[in-house]
Amino acid sequence: MFIRWISRLNAPIYFGDGDDEWRQDTSYSLILAESYRDKGKPRQRHIAYLGGINDYGIKHLSHRCDFWDQVTAAFDRLANRVPPEDRKRFEAAIATKVPRPSAQQRKAVTRERVKREQDRQALDEALRPWRGNWPMIAQVLKQHTER
């Protein structure tokens, strides 16, 4: 068994992160495969999809956490097919391309996500009286941004 990265070049997309530019991103799918012979010829058999990430995601901690959650869950499901020593070897190989977040980094991402959800709920609660009244919401947001 072995892991295989499949890369796809995506269409250019606009990143409004201050660079004011269009970038072309590459997406990667991680596949677990095995080799076998069919009528004397070598072939590869797809066993499982382990996860996916793109260049942008590799640079951002929260995306890497999500990717490693996918990979860990996939290996857990495949525990009957992938021996523990192979799993360690595969995870080490994957970590060369997508660094594994530390426990401390994961806690920071979790705290950030909880805070973001609390902020979203607070905004939702603040806008509750005007729900369905889009002209009023637009007016409140306009007043808020003019301050």
C-alpha cells in the first residue's frame, strides 16, 4: 500500500486579502492505493480517499486542522486494512507536505472558532427585531459603518 497525491490546477480566483490580485491555486487529493497485477501487468487500485487541501489551505492553520481531522478519521475507518506501523509511516509522509498542527495550535483554532460563533450569534440576536425587514437592516448597517 502507498499514498498518492493527486493535484489539480484550479481556475484563477481573486484573493481580496490586500494583495489585490488573481491567483491560481492547486488542489490536492490524498488517496490510499495498492499495487496489484492483472494478467501480468502492474495496476493500481484505489482503496480510500483520505482528504483534500489546496495551497491556500496548507498555509492556514485552521485548514490544516480540518485536513488532519479528515485524514485521522479516514485512517481510523481503515484500521482493519492499514497496520499501525504503515499508518505511522503514511502520516509522516503526509506531514512533509502538510505540517501537522500541534495540540496547542489546535486549542487556539478551537478558541477562535468558538469566539467567531459567539460573535455570529450576538449579531444574529442584535438583528432579530428586524429579521425579514431588509430595508431596516440596511439602514442600521449603513449607520454602523458611517461611525
